Amino acid sequence: MKHRFTFYLTYAAVVMFGMLGILLLLLGNKEPRPSEEENRTLAGFPEFSFGAVADGSYMRGIEDYLSDGMPARERIVSKTAAVLGALSLASPDEEADAAAFEAVEAFGNDGGDDEPEGIEPAPSDADVIAPAATPVPETPLPTPPQPSETPDETPATDETPAAAATPKVPVEIKKCKFRQLRADGTAREPYTFETAEINNAVGVLNAFRDALPENGHVFFSQIPFPEIAFGLQNGSYVGWECALEEMLDTNTKDGVIVVSTLDVLEQPLLAGEDLYFTTDHHWKPRAACYLAQAMLERIGIRALAYDDYTYNHNSGFYGSKVNGKPELKQTLPPDTVEVMIPALPVKGYVVKWDGSESSCAFIVTDRASYRAYLNGTIGPWRRYETGVDCGRKALVIGDSYICCFVPYLVPYYEEVHTTDLRKDYYDASHRTWSISEYIERNEIDDVYLILSTASGLNSEYLKTYLKKYF
């Protein structure tokens, strides 16, 4: 009798969930839509194709759609998270790591705005910053370096001293840890990078180098989480270290340049500089500028300093960490976004799969949001004409951390292209060319791989997407 009751109960549950699935398929919203509670874009109904059925992606898409279409889903997610949090036995350090991974891995919203990512909003006079509409600062804008000024401000070629660097001496590739150093000599090791992941990254970086011209460069850096960075700023730790970047830099081909963001940001954070938002999971433009300077210096370019640009200071920004969490909004003060006033008349375009283009914003100077930069993430490709006649073009690949990084590259390239390979923005079932084909088609000279830790060595972004779409 007991087994019969269990059978009937299971049968009833299967029938109920089957009927719920059918109702969702018939009546549910078929379009992707933003979820503030989960800080991501909920799945829409997948587009049918025989290829998608053959590789299994169509059924996975239906599963994602049914899961994301569950009635009262956001309320269930919120209550579940609250219960799990109340029962948690994790240490404060472990809870900080979990919060960092949850916030950064989702990336559902590039800065807390209500409008979803991946959908190009209709341009308006307030959004698309045309040269004539750029506010005039009180002090003159700096003149960006031109190739004719000085040799060390020209992108390096094979004939420049920067390209004729000392041959690389490989460091043994082995498992390594990211370490946060305490004043008493002890250390905390929150992340581990396995040998297989490091070797995979070496192969990916070398493949990109092979796709570029002889004088091309591949730049790579992995950006630490805000919660990890705050440990240096607030005095919990006196430094951090990791052998990962040295192993990648020395075991890759000439022309591959790996820069440690840890080394770049360590001293500014210890000095108390605010390099990450408090209410959002992104870094601030100042941190992005520091990394861009360090990368360009490796090829002989003396880049403009952060304070050489003029900024609007837009207050009142509440980002992804407080979306759907009114209790946090009551305790955390809003962030101020320093939005660069462009020094160049940059024109932005979304490049669609069929090769057509439509205009898009470069910087929205009066916006109090991380999405003031590039208007957030829009797929599949974007192209920015800078007006600089230097004969070189760059492609920046990464997650939403690239948004405030790109503006600090534009003075040194005549075109800067971008793409984000996450599934909400780069749909392989519709693509008409691979990354390597795009590089050849647009005559790209340099590639920048700018990834947060959530999209780094231990993620599907570097282990799968960069190889699958190459």
C-alpha cells in the first residue's frame, strides 16, 4: 500500500508539472526579459533549427525557458536565498566569496538600470553622444597622442624597441593559488588554478596570436572580484600574489602580453583609492585606466593618465548588489560614477550578424550608471571609429568589465571593436563568421582579452567559448 501511494503521488506530480510546462509553452512570455532579483536575463523560447536539435542546444533552450518561466520564480528565489542564508554555517570570508561569485558570474545587468542588456535601445538625443552634443569642459581636453608626435607614443611594430623584447624564458606550469597576504605573515588562498586550466589558457592565447599579423599583440588580464579588492583597501590584507600571470606570459608566443591586474592595482588599493563600486559588482573607470596604461606601456605607448581626461561626476547610482534588496539600499550610500567626457569624436556602431550596422552610444555623459560607458553590453559586435589616423585596429573581447576599459584605448587605434561571448549576447546558432574570420575581415592588429575572475581561467568563457567560437 505504501509503494502504491508513493507511485500515485509521483504520477500526480509528473502530470501536474507536465501540465504546467504545457501552459508555459502556450501562454508564457516567449521573449528574454530582465530579472532584477536574480541579476540576469531570463531565457526566452529558443528559435527552432535542425542544427540546434542535432547538437542538443534546442532542448537545453526549452529546459532553460521552462525553468525561468516558473510562476512566482523571483519570489521563490528570494525566499530560498533568505532561508539558506539564515541556515548558513559559512565563515565571513566564505560568504564574501559566495556573494562575489553570485554577483559577478550572473552579470545579468551591466549597471543596475531597468532596461535589459543585449537589446539595443532606440537611440535618443540624450543617449547617443555626437561630437556636437559633447559638453564643453571648463579646461581644454588633452590632445591624444598621434603617431607623428614621438616614436614612443606610436603603437609598436617589429622595428620598434618594444617589439624586440628579451626572449621569453618559460616558467614551469603547475597548479597555483591566489593568495591574500596578512600582516602577520599568514595568507588566505581563496582561488586555485589547476594545471589543465593554465595549459588551456596558453593554447587559447597562442591561437589568437597566430590569427594576427606579424606585428600584432594579444593582451590578457584577469580582474579580481570587488570583495577581494576591498580587503586591501580596508586594511584586512597587506598584499596579494599569484604566479598565474608569470606562467601565462612566459609560456606563450612572442606578441602575447599577460599583465597582472593584481600588480597594477595593489599599491593604489593599499593607498586607499576607490577602484570598485560599493553597490555594484564592477570596477571603476580609474582601475580600468590603470590597466590600459600598463598594457600600452608594454608596447612602447605612453598613455594618457586618468586625470588627463575630464569627467562628469554623476551621483545617485545604485547597482546590481542592491537590485531587489531594499534593505541594502537603506544601509548603503549610492555610488558616484565618474563619466569621461570623450576627448575624441568617437562614432559607435552595432555590427549585426548580416554585416549591417546601426549607430550606438559610446559614452552617455549625464548618466548615473556603469552603463554610461558603451551603454552596457550589446551583442554581437560593436565597432568604434575614433578619428585617429594611426593605421591600427583593436578587438576587445570580454565580459561587462570591458565597458569602461575601451574608452582608454580609443586614442591609440583608428578603430576599436568589441564582443562579449556570453550566451545572452553572442548566439552561435546565428553567427555568420567566427572570431578569427572577424579578425581577418576587419584587419585587426591587436586583441585584448579583459575578463573578470568569473569569466577567467576556471570559467566556461575561457575553457569553452573562446575555443568554440574562434
